[in-house]
Amino acid sequence: MIEKSTFPYGRRGALASAGRIAALLLVLVLPVAVAPEASAAVSSAPIPGSPLDAYNRHIAYDTGVHEIARLAALISYTLMVATVLFGVVLRLRFLQRTVNRATVYGAHMTLALSALIFGAIHGVTFLYQPIWHIGVSELTLPFTGGLQRLPVGFGILGTELGIAVGCSVWLQQRLGYHRWLRFHQLAYAAFLLIWLHVFTVHPEPRHLDVVAVVVAGGAGACLLAFLIRVLPSRSRLRQRSALASEGLR
């Protein structure tokens, strides 16, 4: 039986978890609610950076580069979802009894590196698409591009944050495991920024098709993984209660 003195700690943890979940849900739901009005307002205008936009401006458009960018984006997004899910598997103890931790860790690192590589390929392709007017500085500094500045900035910032999270592995011993783990959890924020980029840069994910199902399914899987990590399990609650009881003695 849990002692009464351990309840405040549990309530604070529950309130903090609820706050993080509410913030995440707000960021995920807000673009979904705003997108229909925004797309209706600009339904008559071509999508900025699209082939029709290039045609109206009399600017050359390379469809081959477009297909490469689109394919690299879909592969990168899928690999990011798999990276997040494998990261959660690493933290679930009951799965470690049946799955070798070293194997899952290797797969997690490989998927993360592959996702960043394909994300970088996706971004570099826009250097060869004249309609976007993107140079190296606009591709590395978030929210500095002229065309679709906000959606593109989400993608650049999310990719750079993912690179920083990945490179932090080499600083794990210097930072200490718990400090490094807190920084490593910014991978959820990196995925959220990438999702905002995918959802806002083009109307395709907002319509019911294969791409929309993939984007929504990946976001739902990562949200579920986030909830599993944020909400404490029964074993962790029992451990916290035991530690609190020992501290009161």
C-alpha cells in the first residue's frame, strides 16, 4: 500500500506529464484546424514553388529534381518514425528479455543516420530548383528563405536539431548519462518540427491519399511512443513510492 506522503510527488509528476501531453496535442491539432481555412483562402493561387507557380512566373522547373526531393522526403520521414519507435523499444525493459539490446541500439543508430542523410538529400535538391531561390545560407539558417519561409524553416530547424541530438552520442560520457538523456529527448521536438514542415509545406498530406495516411500513421505512432515514455509505468510508480518511503525513514 502506498503511503500518503508519496501522493504529492505523484500528483506533481502527473501534472507535469499532463502539461507536456497537452502542449504536444495543441501543436499537433492546431495546424489541422487552421489548414482548411488557409487552403481555402489560397485555393485560387498556385502552391508556392510548384510547377504551376514556376509556369506562371516563366521560370524553368525540373520535374526530375522534384521527384527526387519528394522520394527522399518520404523515405526520411518513414525512417524518422522507425527511429523514434526503436528508441522507445530501447527503454522498455520487458522487450529487452526477448530482443537483444545491442541489436536494437544498432538499428536505432542506423535508422537515425539514414533518416538524416535522406533529409539532407531532400534539402540539397532545392538548390537545383530555380523557382525556390534557395542558396546554402537559406538552406542552413532556419526561417531565412523567401519562399514558404515558415514551413521550410520548420524542416531546417528540425533537421539541424536531429543532427545535434545524433552528434550528442559522442558527448555522452562527458555530459553524464542523465544529462545526455534529457538532451537526447529533444529528438521528439525534432520530429515534431519535421511533421510541421511536412504538414504545412504542401497540401498533399492534408488530403485523403496514401501520403496522408503514411504521414498521419507515422505521427500517431510517434505520439503513442511519446505517451508511453511520458506516462510512468506501474513498476516506476512502485519504485518511486519505495524510494520515497525509504527517504522518510
